[in-house]
Amino acid sequence: MATSIVYLLLKKIVIQNANAIAGSLSYGFPALNGIMGSVHHLSRKLNDSGTSLGGVMIVCENYQLHTFQAHPFADAVFKQSRKPLTRKGETAPIIEEGKMHLTLSLIVEVQTNRENWQRLRQESEAEQYCKKVQNLLMQQRIAGGNILNIGKIELFEATKKQEMIANLLPGFVLVDASKELVTITKELQSGQIHGLNEFGEIQEFKDESGEFVLTGVPAQPQATALDALIEVATLHHLPPDGQNKEWRTYSVKTGKGWLVPIAVGYQGIAPQVAPGEMQNCRTRDYPSQFVETVYGLGKWIFPHRLKLDEWNKYFWRYAPVQNDLYLIQQTDFL
């Protein structure tokens, strides 16, 4: 039976105490697994409605990190919470956590057959379906945080992309910045400023005289993508030289947008274990495996910069497992 792709808008989801630490290297926004897992859980609950949820467009409208800074030059530290007394009446230990409040908007792909979509197009049926989604979602968590409120839930046809974009303002859309990561890696290796042209191709920048523009930082031919990821969080203070008479600052992010490191999945570091064989496992129904976090580079952009002819590429999806890599990627496959 032929299927139809429509979209479910979850606008202004107010989340309290979500996990702000993504892996061991990054913080400030939940790992993608925390958001995708919640949508996958919701999808399983909606199976009886004849719909299946797919890719997710992630939009952040507001956030509040639970951090404390003693003075302007001090390191920021996460605020901790005191737990209730134990059953023995003793003081419970403080478990170090990183939490945040945030407001998200999500656009989720909905796959259903055409007959079911014709039914959902009716106003009464659409309202009933959206009400069911709201009731189920309010019972869940997103990235470990409690859902306090959902502003609006609405179904859209694929032809109403402009209307969906208008509902995302004034947030920022999280998109994949793999090309920018490759660009920064080449910039570190060559010591020359690189960028993306209008066709999305990587090229070196040249000045008016046709000479390559240098970064001012010594070239590192052995630099890797991990070095590039760390470089995103680095600000260089460069002394005067032959071209510049004053001290100046340099960052690889200049001209490349709002770049942020993100956790995009896991890499298996040990063979998979059959169900029920690993002791003290959370479930005995599925295989288990030891993994490490995989990091990538993301970019926050305004919704009006989304290209309608590349609409499918802005949705995060579970990628097919290869070489023990369990990734969430932005691709145009459905």
C-alpha cells in the first residue's frame, strides 16, 4: 500500500532538568540520542493509530544551563542538587550531574498510508490525533528532562513547508556541519584559510593580489578531525607581525557560522553480547555491547535559511549500522 509523508509540529516543548552533558567532551545541549529516543518511544505508542514517526528536525528556542560562576574570571561549574534522605535516614550522596532547562520545537516525519491520511485530514480526526500525541508525550521524558508544557501540536502536508518554517521562529535549527569540520581540518593542516563556495565545495581563500590568506597559526600537517573539533573551542591571540601591527584574535569559526560540537552516536569497542549473557544489564531481551561516544560538528542556523529543495536533509535519522557504528545523521533518505 502506498504511503504518504506528512509532518507533525511539536511547538514550544518546555523541558525541565534535561541532561546538558553529552558524552565526556561536550556540554550545553542534550545528546541527539536523548531526543531521537524519545520520538522513537512515542512512535511505538502510536502504532495503533496507523502512523510511524521518522526523521526529526530539531529547533532550540531557549535554554538555561544550571551553572555557577564565582566571578567573571572563574570557571563555570554545574550546580548540584541535594537528594532526599535514604531509607536509613542518612544523608544521600551528591551525584554530580549537568542539567539545563530548554524549550524545543520539533518537526517529525509521519509515515502513514494514504487512506489513513485522508482520514487524518479531517479537522476532528486531526485534533483527536494531536491530542493523543500530547497526552502520550507528556507522560515521557526528553533527554532525561520532565516535559512541563507543549505550546501547540499540528499536522502539516508536505506542501506547507513555508508555514512550518514560520512556526519555528525565533528558534535556531540544528544542522550537520561535517563539511565545515573537513574545512577546518584542512585549514589546520595547511595554515591557510579555507571555506565553502556557493556550490558547497571546499577551497582556499585568496586576497586581492591572488595570494593565499594565512591563518597566522603554524601549519599542522598531522592534524586530525579531533584536533579540528577541539580547535572550534579555541581562540588564538596573535602578536604583531609583518602584515599586522597590532595584537589580533583568530578563530577557525570566523565566517563559518555558529558551530558547536555534538554527540552523534556510539562506536562499539567490544564484540556484541547475546541477550541475557551480560550480568547486571538493564534488559535481557536485546543484545548488549560496550560503546564510546562519537562526536561531530553541528551548526545552528535561522529557520529562514532552510532550503526548500533540500528539505529532507535537515532531518536527523538513525543511520544503518556499519562497522559497529550507531550514528544519527542528517541524510535525504526516507
